[in-house]
Amino acid sequence: MTPSRALPPGRAFVRRALAGLVLLTATACATGPSLENQGEVTAPPGDSRELTIGSAGFTESDLLAQLYALLLEHAGYSADIISVTNREIYEPALESGQIDVVPEYAATFADWLNAKVNGADTTPVGSPDLAATMKALRALAAPRGLTVLDPGRAVDQNAFAVAAPYAEKHGLKTLSDLGAAKLPVRLAAGDECVQRPYCAPGLRKTYGIDIVAVDPKGVGTTQAKQAVQNGQDQLVLTTTTDATLDQFGLVLLADDKKLQNADYVVPVVNRGRAGSDRVRDALGRLNTVLTTADLASMNQQVDSWRRLPEDVARNYLESKRLIPKE
């Protein structure tokens, strides 16, 4: 484990959560360009040299924000980071230009914007089809002055895991394998799993898995994983970037029929301040290397090894030769 180090002079990392929340709350009712300013949406993209990156306040979002900041600094920008845990606050701030860049998840953000525009009961636009999801997301984002950059290979989707001995005993590598095995399955997950189409209903319909009960222990919690580890439950709902599965002797089953939506990591930028090709190129360099496994490994270094997100992000980019070593 690399020892922590103080931030060197000139490092443009700022954790302004408290002050930022006060500032951003005042703009939480913003809804995008007004009618008289809609021409700004098609105006030339801006290229401010002082950018603010938003983090949603959990480990993976913090790591992605640090990766973005370091890449932008290497490209000649000044990059500050602000932690705002509520999308209802940081998305309007992104529209208004108080935040310039945020890491998002394609399908989830598409459905969130869709509900904001068309109401909570509207038909979801996020799907397992990445191209269709991105098309819908960009159509929703553009009128709000937002540009969605290209996704890479990293995806943080819902995922399902079983105990390794259980998988070996029944020859399980995919969710289709589990369905074909015709085994009664207790699923450790959140309460909402009973009704959510990606969870118990989807497992039954898409894979033919015999879900006999949902054990409400939460999504990827320690209690849920322990229940599968000790055989109380057979399946646990977690995520593709969960870095702790090995600690519980669990293995993921592949979503081979693509039940889950395309929640690929995508940078979303305020077009008027950070819509330039220069920003796009700087952040796009991450797409050439970052994988789901890489994200899981970095999450583990922060959550289990107690390393600082900035140190983990810097070491990763240096190892991939995307920024020079200090």
C-alpha cells in the first residue's frame, strides 16, 4: 500500500462539498436553457480553461472524477472537484455551468432525464442496447445544453453472483446455466427486486430461474453476500464493479442474454463551457484503457485497502502512460 501524501502546491483538487451544496441548492430548480436562450444549445461549444468536475460522493464516482481531473490537467486545464451526492442538485448545476463535467451511467441517466422531461410514468428509454440508449440520452441531453461524450468499455451494471463451490457443483458460468439447472433459488437483494424487471421478474422471464423467494438484505451488502456464502441464499444482486466478491468466495454469473441495461460510464459536459474537442479528446483517452475490471480493482484499493482516490487514480493513469509520472 502506497503511503498517503499531502497534495502538492498547485494541485487543483478542491473538496468543496459544504460550500458547494449551499451554492448548488440555490439552482436546483433550473431546468435547462430558457426559451429565449435556446440558441445557446447550438452555439459553438465552449472551452473554459477552469473546469469544475462533479462527483456523486461514492467511491467509484470519486475515482472517475479524479481520473477526469488528472487527464484535464494534463491537457492544460485547471480542474476542481466538488462532491454533490444528489442528482436532483448536480444535474441542474451541470446545466447552469456551475459544474462542467460529471461521470454518469448511460442508461440510468437517460431514464432520469426522460422522467424529468416526460414524467415519472413515462416509458424508459434506457435498454441493454448501448447504441439505442446513447441515441436517446443524447437527444434528451442536447436541449438542456449538455453533451454526452463517447462511452468506453467500463460498465457498472446490476449483476448476480453465487458461491464458487455452488457454481462448480452445478457447472454454472452464466445465468442461462442457472436457469437450465432448474434449482430452487433464494435471492439476496433489495425489497424492490420483487417487482423490478431487471431483478426477480426478469430472472424468471428471461432465464427461467426458479426464484422461490427474495431475501431483503440489500444490494451487494455484506449481509447479502454472507447469506450466499453460507448457503442461506443461493444468489445475490450486486454490481459488475463489486471488488469484494473474492472475499466472500463468490463469482459472477454472466448476463449472457443481456437482461441488464447499458450502464456504461460516460462523461457528460456542459456544452457552453466544456464542449470543445480538446476536452473530448482529453477525456476520451480513458476509453482506450479503462475496463470494468479496472474500475473494480480501483474500488477495492479505496474501499478495502483505504487508499486515497486521488492516489489510486494517479497511479492508474501513470501505469497506462496517460499522464507522466511525478
